[in-house]
Amino acid sequence: MARIALVIGALAAILYPIPLQLQGTTYYQTVGFLVLVNAMLGLGWNVIGGWAGQFDFGPQVFFGIGAYTAALLYVKLGVDAWLGLLGGVVVAAVICAVLTYPLTRLRGHYFAISTVAIWMIVQPIGATWEYIGAAQGLFIPVKTHNTILGAALSLQFSGPTKALGYYYAALVLFAVTLALMAWVERSKLGFYFRAIRDDQEAAEGIGIDSRLYKVIARSITAAVFAAAGVLYAFWALSVFPEQVFELNWSTLPIMATVVGGIGRLWGPVLGAAILIPISQIMSTMLGTGPLAGRGIDLIVYGLIIIVIAAFRPTGLLSLPWARWFRRERAVVA
Amino acid sequence: MAALLRLESSTKSFGGLLANREVSLTIETGEIVGLIGPNGAGKTTLFNCITGYMHPDTGRIVFDGHDITHTRPERICHAGVARTWQVVRAFGRMTALENIVCGALQRTNRIAEARARARDLLQFTGMQGRGDMPAATLTLADKKRLEIARALATRPKLLLLDEAMSGLTPTETTAAVKLVRRIHEEMGVSICVVEHVMEVVMPLSHRVVVLDYGVKIADGAPDVVVRDEQVIRAYLGERRAHR
């Protein structure tokens, strides 16, 4: 049953943009791209925030570090986008480990505040550091490729197939992230993260180095954010501080994770698949016409989130689906 | 013979309060030692110092030949000391089996192996059939057994039980005492039990250590300790001791 659902879901994700592309539209491919990017970010945040139970409100720092690293490598040294992605992931994970280790002395709200503090420190650095373009940022020159393969290998899609190309690039990165997270959940890491979340003292008592595993958890989160940041940089063809260190890079995935089901593998995926299209539809439906510019779309969007959070604080995946479908046995995440 | 655990005049104070004052004691391999004393005598502080959650202000703690005076809890667990908690600390949102798996992963990286060991321990502690229940939904007696199973999963040489039997019904207490005996006999684990219930500690322990106001006032065979005048005074007050 679960396997069938997975296959159907994968097929739907792969086939989704094809009829749209044949119709000649690109809007819904971009919505799909945003869903996948936010689902991927949610999967990343779920590691530190869901499994390890440490509220991190500053992962967008690593989204930016990934984007900057790959853009710098490309602009200054001509390094390919995919290699740049690898570089961005490694740089972000290492910086995250160094920054996070001292923070792990803090617990609860204080840890959360300190992640925000780091984000606040990073912003002016990004805005004033000349080498990385200061407030102007970096522009990624467009390179047109004649073949699909060439475009895919350099992560540079343009023209009428741009939205389609980035949709599939996002799908690949999302799938890799999902597979990685499925592995993490079942590995020693997954057990240790959840043990620390449930009771840090007890976890230490059975030999778990809580500080080390919190650093590992947040570095995994940082790596995922960095990968998404690189993808976004090449999609936007630019990297500048206000854009990549934007707060929405953490709030949207966090909301998606909470709405879908925090601490559950598929929680962020479900949440992003519901919230991102709603926000897009709301802004097209209510953001134009006589009510345009009054933020009605955001008000409605906010209300939807409040309703879900109020009625199902443990997320939509925690609803008794198994009982409703009467096929799958109940699985406690 | 070198003792498994040796405390050398361990002192721990909180501000002006001396919780442990120059406490020296040993636990030999294969022993069951009872640690008793009135409320606030410093028993839990002593446990916290041994397991690395607190560090003595002065004095030394040696386990299995290693100085663990300033070692962190996870390293001490790795060295072979496991504990349970006075107020249960199960991983509430994980299942009973997963709780034990977390302990077993201290000695292996393979999930399948850890699961197999966890199932054995679930059986050993009499919790078969409850492996898939979230730990938060277990009864107090089961949570306490789960903590013991989780501690045993780390393959300790020394197990410290902090009031593993308080709050249990008489039937549950009998079962718990039986379990402690089996851990000692079948697994060869040395044990230190902190307990309020004298009827439990006395028959179970080979040796009893008594703390009062942070000071060790007696250390010996159970039948000798119960007749010790200082112990009676600590437990029952001045007048009884003079009779």
C-alpha cells in the first residue's frame, strides 16, 4: 500500500509538468518548483527541528552560504554549478558545525534565540563584504546550451523550457534529500536525534554525546539548505543578501513541516504540497483586481495556517489516516 | 584487589549546603550494594557525581581503573556505568523497543543487531508484547522496567538504580526485586541500589552504605547496619536510639 502510493506519487511528480508544457504555460511549473524547493527545505529543517527537537530559526544563513559559495566558484573560478553545489554543501556544513558547537550549550528558547542572532550577524556581513559584491551581490551570467544534457549538466536552463528544466532539477535534489532523510531516520543518527529530543539527560546517560549529535543534526539541515540555495541562485541568476538571507527561507519550510507533521519523514512534503500552492493561488486570486495590494491573500493564507495549527497541532499526518483507510496498520513515527 | 568503583572523599556542595561530605566508598565486582539514608541525605547527588552529571568539588572517583572524576556522562556510560532515574526519564515519544534500541546502539552501529538485543531485553524484563507502545503510555512499573532494560542495553559493568522500586505496588516490587537478582546472577552486573524501602534493600544487598546529611555514617553487612546506633538515630530520631 505504502509502496504503491510512493510509485503513484513519483509518477505524478515526474509527469505533472508535461501537459502544462504542451499547453505552452510555465506558471504552474514554477509553482511546482517552489513546492519542491520548500519541501526539500522542510525535510532539512525537520532534522534539527523535528527529530532533534532543537528550534532553529536561522537555517536561511546556510541557504545563503550555499548560494554564495556556488556563485563565487562559478563567477570567479568558472567552476561548474553541480561541483559548486557540492562545494556549497560542504562549506555550509563545516561553517554550521563551527558556529553551532558553542550554541549547543544553550537549550530550549535560548538555542532558538541564538540561531536568530547568528542570522542577524550574517546579514550585515553579506551586505558590506566587497569581495562577495556587498549589497549588490553577484550576478550569474547566462550561458545558453543547445542540448538538454548540456543545460542539465551546467544547471543553466533558459528560454521557454527554463521553468521545466528547473522543475526537474528541483525534483532530483528533492528526491535525493528524501532518500537521504529516509536513511537518516532509520539509522543510528535518527534514533539518537529523537532520544535527545525526548530527554537530553537520559540520552547522555546511555552514552549519547548530545552536543556532538546536535551539531551533526544541524549540519545536515545546513547541507540541505545550502543545496537548495545553490539551485535557487542559478534559477534567479543572482545572489544578493536581501534575497538569500530572507526570513521566508526558514518560515515557509517550518510552517510546511508543522502543518504536515513535525518529526515525520513525509510531514514537510505534505505541508509544502498544500501550503505553497495555496499561497500562490491566493496571491493570483486575491492579489489582483480591486483588492490588489492590500495583502488580503496573505491574511487568508495566515488564517488557513492558524486553523490547521489550532485543530491539529501535531500536523495533518498525525490524523488517523490508517484507521480511516483500514488497510495499513498504525505506525507510530 | 582493585575495586570496580572507588570514591575517595568525594565532596559536593551547592552554595552553603554540603550535599556530600568526604564520602569514601567502594563497590567490588559482583556486589550488590544498597545505598540508603533519609530524604536529603545526598544519595542522588552521589549518583550524579558517579555518573558525571555533577562533578565533585574535591575528591576522586575511579571506575575500573579510570579516573572519572571530571568525565562527561556519555563517556562514563561508555566506560561501563549505567543508571536509572528517580523520576522516570523514558523517551516518551519513542516506542518501548526504540528506547532500548537507543541504549543498544552504544555498543553497535547496526540497527538490526540493536533491535535483536532490544527484543531480548524486552523479554528479559518481562515487557514482551509492549514493544510497540509509545513509552509515554506505559504504566509507572513498566516505565521503570523500561529504564532498566535501556540501561542494560548499554552492557554496563555497574548498574545504578535510583529508587527503581518507589511508587510500585507490593506485587510490582516483588517482581522488581526478582529482576534485580536476575540481572546480578544471569548478567553478572554489579549493582548499587538507592532505596527508601528497607524491606527491599536489606535482603537484596550484600552490603549497605548509609548516608545522613551528606556524611557516610555506616558501611557494612545489612544485619550489622540495622543495629548501628547512628543509623537508628538518623532514621528514627534521638529518643529511640537511647532506648
